[in-house]
Amino acid sequence: MSRRRVVVLGAGMAGLVAARRLAGSCDVVVLDKGRGVGGRLATRRLGDATFDHGAQFLTTHTPQFADAVAQWVESGVVTPWFRGRIGPDGSTDPDGHVRYRGTQSMNAIAKHLATGLDVRTATLVSSVGRTDVGWLVSMADGSVLEADAVLMTAPVPQSLALLAAGGVELTTPDRDALLAVRYDPCIALMVVLDGPSGLAAPGAVDPDDGPIDWMADNRVKGVSEVSAVTIHATAGFTRDHWDASDDEIVDALLTAAALDASAVPGARSIQKWRYARPSVEHPQRCLVLDGPAPLICAGDAFGGAKVEGAALSGMAAAGALAEALDLDLDL
């Protein structure tokens, strides 16, 4: 009997965690439209500067994810950054949860998870459609993959668009459940500075008000050779300035940041995350859609946001797929 094939859409935390759990018992192909793995575990370089510009850290609140993080610490992939919630003045609560960062970068965590998997980046999926016994995943370049099951970890609006393009009709309960999911957007500004930012260790600020939701000095954080600051705008600022010019966005955020150093001319970049974080989540860790062949939606919008929520969603989705395909997972 031939091995079952599962196609995973999205090489972020949820997709990679699920793929690693499934890879020993079936053929798994992970597809992502990005140039690299990670999704919002994102890192960018500008000259000598390195920016974590997506997820800034990870925390553990469950035994399952704590075990995974402990393994990553032992492997040297992640390391403690600071403990407790950070305040608008940069102070931390020593009794709070440990915030872990990627030892080299946040994206290095995703690269570690992708090792040994069949991950195909820069692959744009155009539709997901049914066959008599499974699924057809069609790519923009005309290639097609047949699958016994599909796991969709992209933002829900993108997953719905792929299913619509493939002519898949969802049941009313499934469609309503997916349409109920909502996301907040975020503009991320990355700037190289001509000197120290003025942010004291651990190098991050979480303002209570204003246009900035989060700000971190990647050099103080330990991932950049030079002063390089990541600024996340609030959802409100992002919505109001989504179509604004880069200069307008940069001026507004740097004015609010009030850093000790100036931006190096031309050494800046803006990333617009349309689906940065879920604001209305699905209550369960994953959603198994009704139909003759397994199709599951998962990600950080399912049962818990942030990096931990995405990982737990991936674990739950792998378990649901294993049950549907009668697989034995090697955990």
C-alpha cells in the first residue's frame, strides 16, 4: 500500500510543526508563497543590520509547548530574552513568564523546524479542489499535486479564496465558522540607526498609548551587529495609514519613538502585515471541515494566538489528520 500524501499550505509555525509530526508516517509536502519559511517568524537583513520584524518572542503556558521549547533551548535554537511583561518604560516583571527569542533570529526557529522536510517556497498556490478520493492542489505555474488530505494554515481569508477558486462548496456551519475569524493588521518599520537607540536592556518597549504597539532594538536584543530598531504600529494606526506614503509612515513612527539616534538615510524598510494577529479566533485548535476527504484549517487564529497558539494548532491538526488517515504518529 502506498504512503498517504498530505499537502500543507503555509510554512509558518503551525504548518511546520504539523509537518514534522506527520512526516514519519506519510509523505508530506509543505508549500509556501514566500521566498523562505517562517511566515511571521520573520527576519530581514539590511546591510549589517538584522531585524526580527514579525513575532518578537515566544512564551510557554502549556506543557506541550514548554516541552518543545525546552528541546529548542537544548539545541541552541532559542534562548531566554527577558522575564515578564515589559512596560512602557522598559521595565519587566521578574515573576512573569520567560520571553524566549531565537538565538540567531526568530526566523532561525522556522528554519530549524523545516530541516529534513519537503518544503517548497516561492510556490504560489492558485486553487484547492476536490477529486473523487482526495484533493488537487494547483499552482500558478500550472503544476498540480494530488493529496489524500490538505492542511491549510494560511490566514483564513486566503484559505477561503483558494477553496472558492477550486469550486469547493463548504457546509454552512463550516463557512460561518471561518468567516467569523478576524485579524488585525500591522505595519512594521525597520530602521538602521547611526548610534545607540537609547533603549536599555532588554531592548524593548511596550507603550500604553500612541501609534506604537511595540518597539525593539535588535542589537540590544542580541540578533544584530549594529543598531537596528523594529517598530510595530498599532492596529488603529495601521488601518489609518495603510495607503499612506512610506515617508509619512516613517516620520510619524520615528517621531513617536523619540530614539536617541537618527535613522541612517535610505536604511529603512516597511513590512505590511495584513493578517498580523487574530482579533476574533475560532474556539478550537483546528477545524476539520466536513467532506469525503480530510481538509483541516489551522494556525494562530485557532484556539489561541501568538507563537504558542500556532504551534498547538499545528499539533492538534497533525493529530486530527492522523486519526482521519489512520496513521501512527511518531511523537
